Amino acid sequence: MAAPCDPDQLEFALAVPFPSQWEASIAVRSLSPDREPRKGGITRTLSVTENILSVKWTADEARVLRVAIASFLDHLALVMETMDAFGQSVPQ
Amino acid sequence: MTIVIGFEGSANKIGIGIVKDGEVLSNPRRTYITPPGQGFLPSETARHHRGAILTVLREALDEARLKPSDIDCVAYTKGPGMGAPLVTVALVARTVAQLWGKPLVGVNHCIGHIEMGRLITGANNPTVLYVSGGNTQVIAYSERRYRIFGETIDIAVGNCLDRFARVIKISNDPSPGYNIEQMAKKGKQYVELPYTVKGMDVSFSGILSFIEEAAHKMLSSGQCTAEDLCFSLQETLFSMLVEITERAMASLWLSGGPDCNLRLQEMMGVMCEERGARLFATDERFCIDNGAMIAQAGWEMFRVGQITELPDSWITQRYRTTWR
């Protein structure tokens, strides 16, 4: 998964398929507003192509990257559980 | 008719409430309680909220007998509070707002307490003493805004009590403050503590350091009991709060004041009586963090057209009390 372009930077990419683009777009809008808590040392970009949510991190240190990914996965799981529990009634 | 659902989770409670034009339709809540001697840490608290939030949301809707389509607006706590728990709650609020196609409103937690207090007590234009584990402020509405007239310059009064409870291993169930209040009733001896009012502001961290040291020495030598220390700490802290509230009132000629510690209410009552002011207090359903208070403040904001666009719906650990 890692393909560093800057030799000193770690990179991590994640692709998450959703049932449709509608759900993927909701997820990206729910997950984007909060920036990474640290001031520097890590960047995160989120995007949606069709039904796939793509996330890419670049970081200076593996430690920082690990924490960011772990917390993102917790957030992602919560958003998906919320959709499963409360999303059925609104097709669009 | 406007129905607002409010999500609160800035500290160790996760609460979701539904308010319809001043009527609380449901207000379920869960509290993350840690063992004696331990406080609640951000990541563990967030984990607790993640585990409970969807159940609480289901309860809120069922109790209110509402469907998501009946709701007009989704309010959530934008701050202030602990980062990780705030994010957890904001994520669910943002997601359901989009799933249900409803506008989102980010609410200042402190304003939530004030608006709930106004709703429950019917107080028109109060001076508010807002005290909790994270905040200590004397607030009043002046010249088109809520303004802070006095506040703590270091830790909150609740934080001082909570941390003292940890030092002498008082239970966190239902809350350290409640248990200190019960023990204080059995205190017989007043242990002199520093008294640190600075104009309209107060400082608690030095009192905490002092009593931490005194507790170890005096308890082991049998000079006083844990109950005496609870009593002395409460009397000192609350006198300071009464003093700054009185000073704010003197400059405003108004009245008010919440919090569910009965001793604090009693002390405020005496002061208000001497000044010919009226004391309003709320009970634990509404003065402890809950979802309905966020719904109520959100209801007020939604009615005047203040909504939060998703890109602006980030949470913030620091957030001044200045809405309206």
C-alpha cells in the first residue's frame, strides 16, 4: 500500500467501498471537517470516486501515522454503523 | 412547530434529547464512570460514547415516539470539551443529518446549559453561575450578547472537586461531586484553606495543591477526617463562587444561578435574599450534561436561521461563551 514519493515521508492509502456513491459522499462529508489533531507531521486527504471513499496519509513518523489511521478506522466504523442503523428509511 | 434533536458528549456523559417548542420529549443519557482514584481520559471516554451512542439515539426517538422525518434540525455540541468524545458525537450527528436530509446546528455547550436553565426556570434575564467539571463562569446577557463577567483563571471548580476525590479515593458513582456533598454533611471541623478570589475571577489550582498535601498529612496523623476536608473544601470553593456571583449581580442588578449541589444553592439563596434577588436552580435531569439542552439551544439558533454547514462543523476544544 505504501508508495513513498518523498523518500523521507511515509505514505498510507486506504480505499473503502460503500453500497453507493450516496453513502460514500455522506461518509466523506462526515469524516472531513475535523482536521488531524496534531499541528504538523501528518497530512490527510479524503476523496470519493463513484462508491469508493479514498483516504491518503503522509507522515514523518510511523508512530504518528499509526495513531491517525487507528483513530480514523474507529470513526469510519461508527459512521458505517450509523448508516446501517438509521439510514434505510431515506433512499434518494 | 419546530422539533430539534440534540447530541451532547463533551465530557463523560453521552446524551441525546429531543425538544419540541420548549417541551422535552425525551432525554436519555449514559455516564462513563471510572473506578475511585481515576479520572476519565479522552480516548476511553470516546470509546464509551461510541459503544453507547446509537442505542441512546434509538431510545431518544422511541421515547419521543418520533420518526427521523418528524425532526426539523440536528443540533450537536461543537465545543468546548474533550476532543475525542466531541468528535465521536459530531460524527453521528453529521451522518444522521445527511441521511435524514436535515440542517445541522453546532451548539456551544455553555450556551446549552444557559438556554436549558432559562427554559426550565422561566428566568427571564438571569445572571448565570455555570459550574461543572470543565467550566466555571459567571455569565450574563448584556448588549446583545452573552458575556463572561467572571471565571476561573485556571481549573474548573468541578475539576478541583473531582481531583480531590481522586486523592482520597472517593467513588465516582454517581459522581465525585455528589459523594463529596454527602460526606461534607458529616464534617465537623473547618480546616482553613487558601481563599483566592481575584476581582471577578477565581483560582482553584492552588487550593487543590494545598488540600492534596494537607490530606496526606492530616489524615495519616488523625488531625481531621476525610469528611472534614470535604466540608472545608466545599465551604471555601462555594464562598468564592458566591462572592464573584454577587459582584456580577451588583454590576447588573439581575438574578439567577444553577447547579445541583444543595449546599451551593443554600449559600446562593442566602446571598440572593440579602440582595432581594430571586434564585433559580435546576435539578439533576437538566443541570448535568444532557442532550435536551443542546436541542434547546439548537432550537433557538435554528429559529433565527443560524445553521452550520458541514465543512464548518468541526469540533473545538476551546469555545468562548458569546452567542446571541
